[in-house]
Amino acid sequence: MFYNYSMSLAGHLSELALPDLLQIVAMAEKSGRLDLTNRDGEGLIVFRSGRVIYAASNAARETLGSILVCRHMVSEEVLHKALEHQFRSREERRLGSILVEMGAVSLDALESVIYQQIQRVIGELVKWRDGYFKFEAMEIPDHGEIAVDAREFLAESGFNAHRIALELSRIADEARQEHAAGGAEGAVVSAAAVGAGVGVESDGGVRQPSSLGSILAARPTPSLTAERSMELLRAGEGFFSRAVLLLVERYGLTGVGQFGVRAGDATVDESIRNLWLQLGAASLVAEAVATGRTCRGRLERTDANQLLVSELGGEWPVEAAALPIKAGPHLVAVLYGDGMPIAAPLPALDRLEARLAEIGAAIAAAERVPASQPRG
């Protein structure tokens, strides 16, 4: 059986869905890594004693500092002070811990942000309709160097994998129903049917990585720091009256920040951060992602465009634009903007495109910086 601590588990996601995998590892209270791969990307979930302590994919992501600043949970000045403290510390320190010690953010608020980020990543992975998984049992140390920026989203005590699995089961059920409606064959087996069609391999013992950092270090992905997020939004201020910055994920775009919509309103900022636009739905921003170039003009009355305009105040623009931001070969974000509430055409966007290209190059260059250097 899988519950033997000397075993690893491998198979196809059509045979065992991710929510079931989470339940299995949680019930067995196992430590180790779960790797997920398909033709479009890779994912990683790390467990300690059956609890999820980390999740990532090779899609673009925001750093912890960016999320906290864009949510107005800390100021840019406080973040820079914490990053400086982290950089000068002789021992490995996590940014979140430093901010809590400074009194800049509460531990509960920090854990909520980390949980939401882990859940978002797993929520993307659970939508995969094909691909492969492999779980390897490992001894995960309670501490040690974690030589990547993603360490900021490491949960020290971990989150209940049962809870995550239950919350994501509905998403998986909906995905299976859509898949079945398209004539797909095969069904997801339950956790009790592990041994029926999924390969279980004995490796003679629990694998022992040199450190938790060795698990995470091979996950380089372009990331939006607080500094870069703010730069991207400020770049658009001379061209748009209102705008929203959207992070490009595997299946959609999620809000990062905005300007021009009741500036400083925490309710609006939180609403923007909960905004999610499906890439498969017709919209100006989805077109910018698909083409990789600036798209501008009158907005069609599609559901996705109406949702975006509604979150930005509801006034339908005369003209709008969506500009993709690339970090090397990666398309990491899209800046949407329009001229409302002033019903006027937009100016030429050549200078804005050039500025966004500069910031994108800086994001790409940051990925080549040694991981021990702090990033906001």
C-alpha cells in the first residue's frame, strides 16, 4: 500500500486527481514532494507531515512584498526597510518574519496571504486535465536555507491538505463534467483505489534531500516585485485616467493593482485583486495575451470586458488599450487602461510601450540575480 513510508507514487492525472492526491498525503501524514508535469508546464507541492508548506508552478507570480504593498498592508518604505534588514542579516531570514517582528503586519494577516497564494497555485494545477504526477517521500527538515525568492511563500507550520482538497474538489468536479461533456474517456479514481491503476514504487527508504532549498531552487520563474508592480502602474499614469495591472497565469489573468478608481480605497483594491479573467473568454486583454502585442480600440460588449469595466467603475470607455509586458520569452503581465471618466481617445502609446519593455527587461534580468539577494 501507498502508506508504507518507503514508497513513492506515480501515475497519470486522469487516474488520480490532484484533490485525491492531497487527501492521500494528508491521511498518511507524509513528508515529501509532489511533482506535476504536462505539456504546458510544471508544478510542485511540498508537504511536511501531511501538511502543505509550499506550492509553485512555472507560471509568472508575484512576490510576497508585491502582494503586501499592492494590498496596502505595508508601505513601500516599510518593505524596503525590511528587505534591507533581510539582506544584511547574517542568517537566513524570511521577509514575512521580519515584517511581523517590525510590527508592520500581523502573523494572522501574513498567514492568510500565504494561504491564499498556495491555494491559488494549487487551484491552477487542479484544472489540469492531463499530465503526470510523482510523489516522493522525503525527510523535510524543520529549518534550513531556502535559496530562492519563493521561500517567502513557505508556510512554517503548513496548511491542512484536507481543507485545501475539499475546497478544490468542486473545481475538479466542474472540470471533469466539462471534460466528460466533450466526449472524454476515463474517470478519476478515489483515494481508496490507489493500488488499482497507479504505479507504486518502492525505493528502499525515505529519500533525504540536502535541504529544503534543494527542492525549491530549480523553480526559476519570472516574478513581479513590489517595485516592478508599482513601476508598471506608474508608467501608465501619463497615458490613462484609470488602469489595472493583470498578472498572466496559465488559464487566466488576475488583478494585481490599479489606479484611477477611487484612489486609496482598500475595498476597490481588494476587489481588483480578486478579479480573474479567463483567457479563453473574448476580451481585449485576452487578445493582447494571444497576440503578444498592444491591442487598442473600442471595447466589444463581451462578458469578460463588461466584468473588467464593472470592476473599474462601470463607465464604458470610448477607447481602451491592453499592453503586454514580457520578461524575456515570458509574457508576465498586461496593463489595461482607458480614459474614463473623460470620454476621449487615447494618446499615442509608443513611449509607454518602450517603458514597459524596459521594465520587462529588468524583471528578466532579476531572474539571473543570485537567489540570496532579496527581492520585494
